[in-house]
Amino acid sequence: MQYDEQSNGLNGKRHRVRPAAIRVEQLTKNYYLGRTVVPALRGVNLEVKQGEFVALMGPSGSGKSTFMNLLGCLDRPTSGSYLLDGVPVSKMNSNQLADIRNQKIGFVFQSFNLLSWMTALENVELPLVYSSASRAERLRRAQQALSVVGLKSRARHRPAELSGGQQQRVAIARALVTSPSLFLADEPTGNLDSQTSTQIIAILQELNARGLTVVLVTHESDIASFAHRQVKFRDGRIVDDTGIMHWTPTTPPMAHQLNAGAVAERRSLAPTDEKQVTS
């Protein structure tokens, strides 16, 4: 991880400052219904430092999910600037955005989006198919990612043979397998019971403790309380930004840690009656 140095004007001492993983300035997004302009984001400014754990909150229609789509390079803003790890992505074309998504961003969604005919291992390996990695390397990295979430023993199981919480952990492993610098989670606990939700958030917390930048969208205040910082949206604007970042970089970023041991296996997450909740 790179650090900038800034000087303290009083004593001349220099201290390390974590660079921004995300910096957006005056970001807007409009949708068009015939001749009607529907503004989803209205001049959003936000900076997220590398290694932060940030929860985006707000009621339905507040703009938080639109903002997450822009952060994930799934869409382009109408206007404004977005820097991801210092790289301007807001003006990139579709192919360039696809490369950024595959190389720098890991996604987890409320619906697990696993392919039913593939095993857990094959689902996790899938993002690497588009890379230059050999088959052996893809399998090795997929197995390591499953170990990180404590599911190495379920590698040959298909989604229908896994509980809701286990499926979400497979989805997390799939998001980690490309060694992203930014991890985006959109309502990752929305389809899970409270006990399983806590386990999923605990995995995200431990990944963040290893240096991975995590941005979480949730409408649940108890889930948001696990993050260091809560950013609240309303009517396409940020109306509140609270929390103090206490993370200290005592370990390298997660991108360099996938082969260093099983985060969740070390935790020995006890199997539970993880039942998937329908909504």
C-alpha cells in the first residue's frame, strides 16, 4: 500500500496519510423517462481512504444503490468526476470499465447470483476465466478464496446443496478471487436471518482488518453499525457522514493475503441452521 506524506505545520514532522481508494466530486446521475428528467444523484462528493469500511444508508429511492452502481463501474455518471485508486474512470468506455471491474472490484449482491449447475469451486473460479491465468492457477486461487470464507470442504457442492449463508460466502469468495482493491457489497444480508447476517458481516470485518477497502449498502442500522463510517443518502444527496476511521495498517492488504491463511476457517465459524429468508 502506498502512502502520501504530509507535514505538520507546527513542528515540521511528517506523517503518513492513506491515499484515497475512492474520490468523487460533483457526481450526478440522471435517468430519462421520455422528456422527463429524473435526477438520481445530485452533486455527490465523497472520499473513501484505502482500508476503510463504509456503510451507505438511506431509504428506497435515496440514490445509494445508484451510487454503488457508479462506484462499481456498472454505469457511468451524467457528470462529475470519479477516481478509483487515482485512476479517472468516469469517462471510460464500456470495455475499459469491464477491465476495471475484473481487475480492481469485487462484488457481492443480495441475491447470490451463483450458477446452479456449477460447484462452489467452479463458481468462484469463473471470474478468472477472463484472465490469463492457467487452469492450475485458477483452481489454486479459487481453493484459497474458499478457504478464506471457511468453505474449502464444500468446494464440490452445488448451490442447491448449500444454505443461504454458505451461498453468500461462496459469493464473497468469488468476489475475492481476483484480488480486488475495492470490495462492494449491496445488501449482502438482505436474504439471510440475523444470526447468519452477523457471520457474513464478521467475514467482511476481518477482510477489512487485513486492509481491504469495503463499501456496504444496507437499510439496516444494526448492520451499518459494524462499519467504521456511515454515509446517509436522501433525495440523491449525502445528508450525513458519521464515524471515525480507526483502522491501522498492521497487515498487508487482502490482495496480498489470499495465500496467507483461511480467515474464516481460523475463526471456525460454527455451522448453523442458516435458513434463507424470503422477502
